[in-house]
Amino acid sequence: MFAILVITLAPMGSGPPLPFSAVVGEGRRWLADGLLNLLLFVPLGLGLGWNGRSVLRAATIGFLLSTAIELAQLWIPGRDSSLSDVIFNTAGTIVGALLAQRPRAWIVPDLRQSGKLLAAALGIMIAVMLLTAWLLSPTGDARLLTRTDAGTVLSFPTRADDVGLDAPVYWLSPSHADTVGGVVPVRRDRAHWLVTDGSRVIGEAGPTVGEGWALLGYPDAIAPRWAMAISALWVALLCALIGYWARGLTLASIAAVAIALILLVLPLMLGMVRTPFSEWIAATLGFFAGAGLRLVAQRIANRVVTPAR
């Protein structure tokens, strides 16, 4: 709860607070902000609903806490409070409380449950990457923006813009900007753009399978090197879920092959930028980190269940 209060009640600049908005779905990135608010309150719901505690009680506490925060934001510089935030915060509390009803079922599942959860984790990874490709695919012409302190940026309208989500811009390397008298020729190739030098393709610009985070996380305010690192972390987290539930050598082998096929085949099928080396490495590390975390969780659970001698 302390983290929630720090994140939501810290001043955001020196501007005056905005008036309360009772409109749901207002603003350019309203859905992205809403989903972030939902995720923020999931841990609270986990704590309140742990081991079968009342979901209704958890939802009520989440609603009251969110309402109090939104009222307090009416006097905090740079903050904007809204009914949408209350709705998404309460929904996040409910999601967390529902997950916490039977924690052993997903923290230390048996072999049969592990297989089901592994299939679900693979399905989530595929669904997230399919949505990433669909939402970040171009719906209009590319725009080249030149920033004197940062270089050349490629931007284009996407489906994400239409549904209240965010979308990244793509930074072109300095060598691309020097191709034809300072002009950067680009040609669309399904979900991304090819940077060309006459008939020769010299680069790519567009979404990778790891850029799903950019639908939510203010990507235009993040430096290119950090954006690449966050994309790798996003892939690592998706693969960590798979590694966590890939119990036993057989399931682990199937999961590893499935991840490799997803990272290799999906970009080709969907017309995205090929999975970069950093995301391959992140997928590997995430998978093994998830497997290691499962072993730790299993040992802790065994100690709790097995009485001391």
C-alpha cells in the first residue's frame, strides 16, 4: 500500500491539479493509463484476498482507497483525478483477490496443473505478441522527424492510437540519415518499414515482438537504449512465466522449443522486425530465471507443509 501512495500522491510538476473528470475513456491514451492503474492495484488485491479471504471485502477496500487517492489528487500539483482511475483501480484489486483465492494452485502446482498453466502461459505470450503486431502496425504514411539533439525519428499512425493505447517512435541510425542527400527513403512491409538506398534495403524500423510494453509505458519519453532494454525485459517476463510452469524435463523441452519457434516464426508471419539478439538472450535468461524461482517456491512450500522433526 505504501508504494501505491508514493506513486499516486507524489506531485507531478508545478502545474495546478486538474479538475475531477467523470468521463470514462477520455484522453489520447486513456486505456493505457487505465491498464497501468489496474496493474498497480493487483498486488493490493493479492494481499487482501490471500488464501480465500473475501473478494468483496478486498474490492471494497480497493474502491475506498482509490476514491480517497483521487480526492487527495484534487489538491496535488500536476495531478488529474478521474472516475476512470477509480474503476480500473478497483478492478485491479478484484483481479488480485481472485488470483489469491487458491495460491498453491499456481505457485506450487502439481504436474497436471503445471501442464495446463504452461499451455496458458504460452497462449498468453502468443496473444500478447499477436496484439503487439496488430496494434502497432502502420495505418498511414510514415513521418520523419528530425531532432537536433537526438537524430532522426520515424513515426506513423497505428491502431493503438484509435483505442487509447500508446505507441513508440523508432530511432534511425545516423548512417541511415545520410543515404540520399539527407533524405531517408522508407518502404512499408506489412507491420514495419524498410529503410532503403535505392533498391537496396539497409535497415528496418518498426515493432519487434518485445515492444508490447510500449502500448502502456510512455515510450516517447524513454531514450533508445533504455527502450531496447525494456523490450528485452518484457520478453524475459513472458518467458519467466513459461519457465516457472515448465515442470520436468519433458515440459521444459517442449516449452523451450515453443519459445524459439514463437520468436523466430511470429515476426516472419506477421511482418514485424526480426527478433533482435537482445530479446533472444532475454528470453533465455527469463526462462531459466522462472525455472529457478519455481524450485525456490517448491522448497519453501515443502518446508511449510512438512513439520519440523
